[in-house]
Amino acid sequence: MNFRLVSAFVLPFLFLSGGATAQKLTPNVPYVENGHKRHVLDIYTPEKRAGTSLPVMFWIHGGGWQAGDKSDVALKPKVLTERGFVFVSTNSRLLPEVEMEDLMGDVAKSLGWVHKNIAKYGGDPARIFVGGHSAGAQVAALLCTDERYLKNEGVPFDVLKGCVPVDGDTYDIPKIIMTAEYRQALYGGEMFTFGHRQKFGNDPKKHVDFSAVTHVAKNKGIPPFLLLYFPGNADTRAQAQRLESVLKAAGIPAKSYGKNDSNHSRLNDDLGKPDDPATQELYKFLDPLVR
């Protein structure tokens, strides 16, 4: 597929949810001129916009920083465009083709493109929410706490209005490495041969620098956080609660919410279902911030 040719193609989708609701998808928009094939994003907009300056949800997929795709969004574009959002889902280059610094830089560059261009699609460049699942949760949390990434792209930190990391286990990377390697020593085997130490590099300073908890501080403009997690996973539960406590200690509004009767994938895929308790938490988080 030629990404440049389809980037201007606007595809209407029809969803049924009590009634007909249409949304537009503009797929494979390049955010780097003549860039890599993964330097593209998808933009979902309401078919009929109530206004031309809608809040934006910028989403980062999971996949262990090695896999995944921007199409892995399940119901989120549908329900959020229905609530008056523009929804953007991005790709980036992946490990091991690039280093973690490059992956993070790609996502920051994508968000920079959104800030500069989303008004053309009815979005408000001054009201951007950042979310992500699993590995994408780590990237989302880091972008919303370490202002250097967005500063490099000319994006003011104060355009970030909220952060929604979903079931990440790497907000405090040294802690999760210690936990994983303790298990490896205890149980042996090859379970952790390509774990977080390898993905984030062997330099302990990098582990600290890639951790969102490192960069939390008062008066930086860090946005409010909603940290969703599956309580059956001890690691994601502990990491969500760890980041929540660090944020609160810095005076930043933060809530961690664990959804039972789920798992790592379903927690993400069920967001948008009417009877889903994590979805209700998401709406309670977003609604006051967009009024």
C-alpha cells in the first residue's frame, strides 16, 4: 500500500449503537515528510461536528515496544468521537529496528504534528489528552511527565489536559527490573531473556530516565492522570499505584482504578462498552476536563 496516496483518503464508517452514528477516518497521515513507513497516524473525527475546536485524544498502541499497530483501538474512536472528541492513533518505529530513544522521539514527533495540524480536522491544539495501552501506557506517562520530549517538538507542556495510561508495568523501570530478575533467580529458566533491561538498554541511568516517576515534580504543568489496571496482574497494579502516589505527593490529581473480571487485553478492548466500569471511570475523568 502506498501510504502517501491513502493519506488524503477520507473513509466514512457507520456504527450502530442504539441509532446510526457516523464517523470519518483519515488513515495513514504522514507525520514525518519522506519518513519511515510507520511514521503515520490515523485521525477519527465526528461525521457531524458540533464545533470546530474539539478536544483531542492521542492514543499509543501496545505491543511490548516491538509489535502492534495504530489500528488496535477497538471501540475507543467510536465512543470518543460520539462524545465530541477528535481521536488520533499513531504508529512509530519499533524495537529492535531502532533504540528506545528513537521510538519515544517518534511518538513525540507525532504529537507535535498533531499540535500543529489538528485544527484542520476540527481539533483543538490546546486541549490534548494522551493515552496508551501496555507499552503505550509507559510512553504516554513519560510524555506527560518529562517535558523534554514535547519541548523538542515545539509543543507547550500546558496543552496536555489529561493522561490515561492503561495497564502499564513500566512507570518505575528499575523497580520492575528488580522484580522480574528476582523471579528469574527464584524460578530459573528463560522466561525473562528479553525483558525490560534489554529493551531499555543496559545503562541503569537510562532505566531511571525512561521512568515517569523520575520526572514528576510540582509546578511543571503535569496534567491529571487516570491510571487503569487489571488487579490480577500484580506488576501493573503495583506500578499504577506507585505512579499514583508519586503524582499525588507532587500535588497532581491522580487516580488509579483496577477493573476486576478482566485481563490485560480485555481491559483495553472493553473501553467504550456501556456496562464497563473502567469506561465509566474514563468518562468521569474526561468530562470535567473538557467543559
